[in-house]
Amino acid sequence: MKRIISMLLMLSLMTASWALAEKQQDMENYTRYFDYQPIANEPIGLVPGADHSTLVLYFSRVGNTAFPEDVDAVSYATLNLDSEGKLIGTAQMAACWIAEATGGDVFPIQTAYTYPESFEDTITVVVGQEEDNIQPQIAAYPEDLSGYDTVWLVLPVWAYTICKPARAFLENIDLSGKTVYVFTTHCGSGMADAVQRVQDFQPNADVRRGLAIASDNPQSSQDEVLQYIHSVQK
């Protein structure tokens, strides 16, 4: 019995050591490109709407960055304040418009660890991960996609293509048979190659071009987004 307990204890210690080593490696996949302290993300998970046949997926810096409480949204790229004065990302804002108009469920795409506070430093990390072919870990995936007919994707364009976390997410889900509308948020790159990249990851989905939303004045795109939703729902 003592031998069994000893072996179980050793196995537990080895498992803990492996987990710690894996966590350190995951964090180094961020910090090797910029000196900061990544924080483990708490997955928000699925936010249910009224229409469970429609899903809104989005990636935003809010929810993937540990911003200080007193962050000045005006001076930060891709950040805004909502009607209650809370920090909201451009892609998150667009996803909220779509969710309100469609009644769909919402699922935020989150990385396992946070990116740097500065957008420029985040791009430094992203470009490094791109060059070294490092896939960021995703914090969580939807449990079941089978009931969705329509998926709305809102994805930032970073370094002239859809952001790497979104690509990592799309590589590990299956949207076959679903109609997928692709929207981007950007600082000048428009749609870039978003539609083609999504189609590459989801060859059996009906991928359609949505709209490009400029991050410097996203509110000006709200009416256009709502009109687009109305046009495809006729």
C-alpha cells in the first residue's frame, strides 16, 4: 500500500511539473517578443440570445488584454467606451450590434493568455508568433455548433490579415454547411484577405463577404451594419 501511495504521489508531482513547464512554455510564446507579464484568461463562454440557430463569433482586444482600470480609451487604437462608460473593443461593439439585430447567441474568442496593453506591442508579439509559426492557445471553444445555421464572424485585421488568434480558433472548429458572414475591423486594411482566409479554414461552409469597419470611428458604421443584416434577412 505504501508503495502504491508513493507511486501515486510521484505521478502527481510529475504531472504538476509537466503542467508548470507547459504553462511556462505557453507564456514564453508571448514574452519572447515583448517583455511583459501575460495573465491567464478567464473564459467568458457562450452568451445566449433568443435565436439559437444564429451564432456571433468575435475576437476583441477587450477580453484578451489586461487593461488598467483607468485606461484612456480615446488614446488607444481599437478601444471605445459603451453607453455605460465601460471599455469595449471595436469588434466587440460590432458583434453587439449584430447580436441585437439577429437575436443570436454570442461567443467571444479568447486566447489562453493576454496580449500586451499597447496595440503596437501586441502587433510586435503577433508578428513574432507569425514568423515563428506559433499558434496561440485558445481559452475555450463552443461546446456544440451543430444547431447553428448562420454564423457571423467579426475579426480584426492585424498585419494585413485576420488576427492570428482568430485563425487558430477557426482551425479547430467545423462550420461545414453553415452560412458564414465575415466582418472585419481595421485601421486601414479594409477586408484584406479575410473572406478567402475564412474560406480556406472552412472549405465546406458558405462564406460570404460582410463589411469592413474602421476602428477610428466605428460608430459611423452602425447603420450600414444594420442595413446589411436587414438585407440578408429578407
